[in-house]
Amino acid sequence: MNYELDNIYCADCYEAIKDIPDRSVDLIVMDPPYQITNTQTRGKSDFSKSMQYMLNELEDGRFTESVRGGVLLPQLVRVMKAINLYVWCNGKQIPMYLDYFVKEQRCEFDIIVWRKTNAMPLFNNKYLTDKEYCLYFRKGGYCNPQTYEDAKTVWDLPINKRDKDKFAHPTIKPLEIISAIIRNSSKEGDVVFDPFMGSGTTAVAAKNLNRHYLGFEIDRKWHKIATDRLNNIQANGQITIFTE
Ligand SMILES: C[S@@+](CC[C@H](N)C(=O)[O-])C[C@H]1O[C@@H](n2cnc3c(N)ncnc32)[C@H](O)[C@@H]1O
């Protein structure tokens, strides 16, 4: 299948990526389901149901297995013109990415941190869950921030309640951070690929910045929400106006 740019396809990225031509993508920004363990919620409230949904998604170990089994990452490298990739992850996943991109592929790397200024006060026998990591790997890839604000690696932002409400996705990422990394590591007209689109944050940022986007989302509900979002329609059917 030939994909048309500026589209999100409702597809399983592990299969669909095989049809993307070699060296056709300038930048990958991806946010796969994280793997976390030993966490449970109880109760029937909307809050605990949405928390449970999020944890179920996070507990999807298929991604981690596919990385460990050498399935997805070589495909990502194949489709990029040069290694130029951002991936959101939790602390436990950092070693597996360093193993592949730094040890094997000899990439340079950096770590961007989203420090959540309104994290939930849950610290029973553990630290707060008050940050997420976005790892950047490049070998020949492009990173050229034009402002101090775009060059920073720690972002202090609250959990994205406003966009969560608008687009309903439990793990939506801040448009501000995604926009900055796309500005820094691509040029107008470049192709930005996200295999795990969710509510389409990468596509919205790419479109706003005059980049082409291409993406996959396996779940029909999120696929519709993402494509509606690109047409300025919120999850509840209201028309929205996008700001960074
Ligand atoms: C962490 S979320 C991405 C959220 C996104 N960054 C946003 O801001 O809305 C991961 C998404 O990957 C999707 N997903 C999981 N497995 C997939 C697969 N095999 N192919 C494509 N999408 C997949 C999930 O349905 C989920 O919406």
C-alpha cells in the first residue's frame, strides 16, 4: 500500500510500517503505550475507571516485547532518512532505548523532561509520578532550536486537563512540547511520522508548523478523535480553535 501524506491511518503500526518506503521520513515523534507494573486501582467512579483504562493501556507490554525482540525499532530506522527520533517513555524503559540507539546504532542522545506541576499526591512507598521522559536520538539527524524557550530540556507544565477534556485521550501529550521538538528537528515541508497517534497531537503540531504528517492509530475511537481534531472538531462534537 502507498500511504498518502497528511493522513492518519487506522492500522496496526507493527504491520503497517512495512509498507512505508525506505528513507522517506525526516522525523519520528512517538508515544507508545508505556509498560508499568504492580499498579491497581479499585472502585467504580469515573475517575477510577479512567485511571484503569489508562493503566490497561500502559500495561500493554507488546511494545516493549517488540523492542526487545528487535521488531519495531529496525523498521523505524529503515524508514528514516537519518536517525532523528523522539520517544516518550518511563524510567524503566530508558535502558532498552539506550541499548539499541546508543550502543548499537551509535546515536547521540538527549533527554527532555515534562515535569508535571500538578501530579497526583500518590506516594505510598514510592516517589511521586510527576515526570515523563522524552528521549531524543540522532545520527545525522537535525536539532537546531531557534529560541531559548525551544532549547530547554525541562518543561514545567500541568497535566493537560484542558486538552484531555477536549479530546478525551487519557495520555494526551502537551501540544507545546511536541510543537517545540518538531520546530527544532525538522524544516517546513519535511515528513513527520508518528506510529502511535492517539488523539493526534503530533499531526496537529506538524500541520500547524507546515510539515507533512503520517501516522497510525490502531483504535477506531482514537482514530476518529484524531482525524476530527485535525478538522478542529472536539470529542464532544464542538468546533475548537487550536493554539499552541
Ligand atoms: C500513549 S498513546 C499516544 C497519545 C498521543 N501522543 C496523544 O497526545 O494523544 C498511545 C496510542 O497508541 C495506540 N496504539 C497501541 N498499539 C498500537 C499499534 N499496534 N498500532 C497503532 N497504534 C497503537 C493506542 O491506542 C494509543 O492511542
